[in-house]
Amino acid sequence: MSRPSATILFDGVCNLCNGFVQFIIKNDSAGHFRFASLQSEAGQKLLAARGITAPVTDPESVLLVTATSVYSHSTAVLHILRKLGGAWALLYAGIVLPRFMRDAAYRFVARNRYRWFGREEACMLPTPELAKRFL
């Protein structure tokens, strides 16, 4: 497993977001990504270091933080899928769609995610073997 090259910040109480993190972990055999919830102190410190403030109480987006950029909404998801490689990377072709269209679909799901998928009262705790990939 390689050293993580990017950090994914996600809504730690959202079941859909937690499922997405589990999907990434399962498909990121090279270990490109590490993770932190947007609600966590580590996640907020990472954003503050980039001069970004994100809502902690109702975060709307997954954020992908690389050495040079911070991606949000549909762009973050597409970059994550591309980095996973294999057939998932083919979905990056969606980047050719206008961002306002991609992000409108993303925001529609984000607004309804708690109703459709539920939420937890606290952020998920990683297993001991996955803990090293979480900030």
C-alpha cells in the first residue's frame, strides 16, 4: 500500500457518506486516500490550513484535499473515482458535463441524503486496521 496522497473529508454522521468511504476503502487497494470527517478537529484543521471554512452542522459536500487543490461536490467524487482506477476511472468522463449540471444533481442527493439513507448520532469509528488511514 502506498503512502496516502489525498485526504477525503466527509459528513461523518451521514450513512450515505459512510457507505461511500467504505466503498473507497474497499476499492483503494493502493491506499491513495486517507479520511477525516468534516465534523472532526482534524478535518477542520486541514481546511483551516487551506483558508477554508466548511459547515460542520450540516455539511453539503465531500471534499478532496490534495497537495495542490481542494475539490468539492461532483468534481471531488469524479477525481476520487479516477484515482481508484479500473472501471471506476471511466466514470471520470462525466467531467465533460457542465459543472452546474453535475453539481445540481449532487446537491439534490445531498439535500435528501438523511431522509433517504439516514444518519447516525456520532461519526463512525474505524476498525483498528483502518485507523491509520483516518486523521
